[in-house]
Amino acid sequence: MSGFSVFLIFFLHVLHYSVIRTKIPIENPPFIFNSSDENEMRMFLDNEIPKDDTLKHPYSQDVTLENFPNPFIHPSLCNRSGLKYSYICDPNKILSRNIADKVEEILSYQRRNSSHYCMDKGEVPYVLGVALIKKLPYGISADMFGNQILDYWKLGNKNCNDGILLLFVKDDATFELKWKKGAQSIINFRTATSMNKSFNQNIRRYSLEHSILRGKDGEIPSY
């Protein structure tokens, strides 16, 4: 299991426990989230080869801002074949199908178990998308790429301007967390910094897999 995939699962668990509020069912999730003990957690942390009947090779090794797929329109190009839509886009097939499915479960669970206030709609769930890329296009920063994808996907509740995007760059082993103004009540620079610090502390002290399990019970301030 690559450290990159482990970090992704860990980060999503920390993010969930950072902003979880009241349960607000808003959809029929494509997957069912079940609480996992350590043995179950290790079962999906494997090196399973991604299964994609539509695409036999990565979409492109030179993904650009112009051709980065939209998982709500072309999930197959995002390595999410078989789904009508997805909140994950992984055109370079960085994650195995098994790991991507688990991430989808977590994202769905978060949407059904979170709440923040939107002026136009009242209490609504937050909406998080995940984009993965092998390397950034030449001359494009992670900050710029993340902002462009967040706008392109139109993440968030309608008229709430509250989308959140987590961008992973494999070659740099870095992530970029981007969010719209309407999500600042639940996530901001202090939140992002705290989550990053928590991960770094755990990873220095424990193994990658153990860091994930600790992350499920991590105490990160909510805003």
C-alpha cells in the first residue's frame, strides 16, 4: 500500500471529524459506510490493481487545466467507471479501485453527517471533492490548479458558494485544500494547518496505517 493512498484515507477521516455536525440525509449514497476495526481497515489497504473496463490506460500522463475531467460528467475518465457520477477524479489511476471506493464511502458519509448554515437554504451539508494528479502542468501551482478545478466542478450547494476541494499531487507528495467563502464557518486556514500538523505528528511517531486509525479519533477544532 503506497503512503500516498494511506495519507488520503487518513486525511479524509480527520477532515470528517473536524467538521461533523447534525445528520442531514441528502442523497442515496453509491456506497454504504461501515465503521471499521483495525482488521477491516487493513483489508482495504491493499495494492489491488484498479479495475476499469472502459479505460485500459491512464487518461493522460500530461493532464492540464484544460483537459482535467469532471467526475460529475465523465466519471469513467476519472477512473470511476460504472458510476453515474463521482466526487473523486483520478485520471492517472493513482488509487486502486478498492481505495477509491473506500474514499467514495467516506465522502458520502460526510455529506450525510455534516451541517453548516447557508443564508439561502439554512442548514446544509458540506460538499467535498477529491482530485488526484500525478504531476502538475508546467508553470501551474497547486494553488492555481486547485482553484480552477473547484470552479470547474461547481462543487457545493446551489447558491451557497460552499464547495471544498482536496487536491493531491503524487510526484510532490503534497496536498492542497481549497474552499469557497461559504465554507469558512467549518474550514479555514487554521483548520487546514491543524490537520496538517496532526498528520505530521502522527506519521513521525507511528506507522502510516496506525496513523489512519488514530486519525479517526483525532481531535481537531471545529469552526
